[in-house]
Amino acid sequence: MSGQTPVGVIGAGAWGTALAQMLASDGRDVLLWAREAALVEEINATRRNSLYLPSAELASSIRATDTLSDLLACSVVLAVTPAQHLGKVLKSLPQPPRDLVLCSKGIEAGTGRLMNEVAVAAAPESETAILSGPTFAHEVAAGLPTAVTLACSGGEAQWDRIAPVIARPSFRPYYTDDVTGAEIGGAVKNVLAIACGVVDGLQLGQNARAALIARGYAEMLRFGEALGARAETLAGLCGLGDLVLTCSSTSSRNFSLGKALGEGQSAEALMADRRTVAEGAHTAPVLTELAARHGIAMPIAAAVYRLLGGAPARDIVSELLSRPLRAEQEGLA
């Protein structure tokens, strides 16, 4: 779209490519950075990303690049790299953009830092925002209606800059300044989605999955509020909304991983063989450690951590079902 600066997207996986397609839906120029030269060539030559988002024919205004310095033309950049690689990629930017929108959901292993903390350390010149919510990549790429939370560390002034750049008729952002809440909702729901996949893989029924979603949400609230998040943020799109979506469909990588674990496949083989990243597998260990450090009861998250370590799924479920009986409002799962 002439007269407007391009929008940058770092990461050409399924989610990054879907966001690029959405941003280009009104003809705006989009620069999509990918690490792999072959993927850059494919996108530019064929308008396809056959590896990560084969269902989409990409807009002509998307240009792929493997050169981070090309993003110097962008005042708004969406960072959509896997959570565990975000810091390294951002440190490689020749000059960070004014507004950096973080779209990865997770907690950095080894440090326990949320993505906003990682970004502030790696790109302190940028003002950060968090984009999170119930979003399957293939639906966003297809232009199906989607609503998300946009949490702006720079408050309403930053919102006024970013919202018009990313909003589209079928992609509606909602504002908050609760960056911590938006981050925690996205990170914790990935771990809970693995647990719901296990329930599906063990064929324990819809009642069990609904109960797990509800009790998992209680864990999310406890953890979030202990770290300074607002309960109303976690009750919104980036918390409960995202939790319901990813705990209900094999379109979720985390749910699919859990389902395979429930069906008896080994965690080691699944993690070694997965082409795309199930962020919850990386988040579960550090989330469990942080919860223990803060004295927060998160038995479902801890169970997922043990599952990923090789514990049998049926044994873990039996342990959860045999926990002491308590009043629901005490908040213990």
C-alpha cells in the first residue's frame, strides 16, 4: 500500500506467516524474515510456505527476506520466533524498531523470564507490546474472524500507534496495559493444553476435559496474580479465551503433543520428531519451578512436567484424581 511504511514480521513459521498474510490483506507491504534461505526463495517465487502453512496462497505484497537489516524500514515489527530463541534473534537486530510486538508465548528456560523481560534486555531501545489470544494460524491466514489482546507497555499512546497498523476487519485487537497478565495467560495455557490432550488420548471423556480446563484456569489465576497480573486480564481473550481454544482441538500443537502422550507414545520420541514447536513442553519445567519458588499450588502443571519426563500418563492422572478433597473456592486443584 503506497504511502505507508512496511510492517516487519520476524519468523516464518505457521504463526508468523499467518500474521504476515493478515497484515497484507489490505495491500500493505510486509517484510517477512525467515532464517532459511530456501524458505525465503520459496515464498517469493511461489507465494507458498509449504513447510509451515501449506493451506495459504500468500499475498503479493509480502516479501520474504533472510536479512534482518531489511527490517530497518519498519517502525512496527512483530516478533514471532519460538520463545526460547527470541532473545538471540532480537540481539541480532542491527537497530531495534520503535514498536516491537511480541507474539511468542512462553517462559525462557533457565532464566524464568517472560518474553517482555527477554525483549527489554535484548532490545532496550524498543517499546514492547504483547499480542496474545485465541488464534489458530490457518484461520487467521484464511481471514476468519479473530479477536486478540494487545497489551502495550507504553500505554494508550503506544496503542494509538500500533492498533491501526495491525487491525483488520477480521482481526480485532483489544487494549490493555497489563503486559504481565497477557504474557502469563499465553504461557500457562500451553502447558494446560498438553494436559487436556492427555485426557483426550486416554479417552477420559468431555466431563474430564471440562473439569481440567476449569481447574487449570484456577492455576493460571493463582500464578498470574502472584506475579502481579490482573484477574480480569486472565478472564479475557489472552487467558480464558486462549485456554478454551487450545484445550479443545488437535489444531493446537500442545494439545496434539498431549494426545500422543495419552495414547502411549514416549515424550522423548515426540520431542525429537516434532517439526514445529510445542512451546508448552519448554514452559512446563520452568513454570513448575517458578510456582514452587513462589509457593503456588499448580498440580496440573507439575503433572505435565512429570509426563514430559517420562512418567506414565495413567499414573499421573490417577494421582491427580486422588488428591485430597477440598472446597472449590480454596483454589486447589
